[in-house]
Amino acid sequence: MFKKIVVCAALLVITMVIPVSSQQSPPTSEQAKRIEAMVNKAAALVGSKGKAAFFEFRKRDSEWWFGNTYLFVYDKDMNVLLNPAFPQREGTNVHGDKDSKGKLFHDEFMKLIQTNGAGWVDYMFPKPGQTQPSQKWSYVKGVKIDGGLGLIGAGFYPE
């Protein structure tokens, strides 16, 4: 009887710690499919051209930057190499930065590519031109940049 109580208590604690509504990817949508395809294509371009590909990624109203969707690139140390929508972030290190809910989303990007190679992360981030954060889903993929590990990603705001 005592073992059953201990097991039940342990299960209760686990369900309290792990959120039931945790979601590993955004709801299936054309927007999410387009982001994945764009990031995969951009990763291939970086693989062949290196940082020279960044010139193309900076072009507004292109396949790489349209509406509130744009590519971003970090090196393995989480230095921002590219962020055309927020150029002031380029050259900064985002390790340890939290969103408005305390999520270390940049660190999650890196952990995700190190364990799975690619995937989705949700977090709160302002839309370009705004200061208030909105929910954002980003797809990130590991990529070799000048011989070192980095990541490339893009995201969208579902609302």
C-alpha cells in the first residue's frame, strides 16, 4: 500500500512540473511549412557560399525576408551574425537572454540543433517595429559556417 502511495505522489509531482500543454511544434499550417522550406534552402546556401550568402538574406521583400518573416544566424557561441530586421543585434551575444516569460529561447535554439539537428521553439518576441512581445514560433537548423557550427532560423507570429 505504501509503495502505491509513493508512486501516486511521484506521478502527481511529475505532472505538476511538466506542463500538459507543452507543444513541440506549431500547429500545421502553410506558414510553418514555408518557414521550414526557407530555412532548409538557406542552410544549403550557407553550406555552399558561407557568409557570402548573407548578402541575399538582407534583401527586404525577397524570398528570405518578407512581412514579419526574416532569417537569423548565430555562431556556436551564440553571437548574432545576421538579423536584418533587428540589425542592432548583430555582433551581440544572446546566450542567457530571456523572453518576457523568462524562457532562455536562444539557448534552446542551440540545444535543439545539438540534439536534433533542427526543430521548432516557441517564445515571446516583438514583431519588427514593435516593442511589445508577441508569441513567435521559430524553426532552427544547424549549419556549418566557415567550418564551425552555427544555426540558421526564421519564425512567424501565429496571431
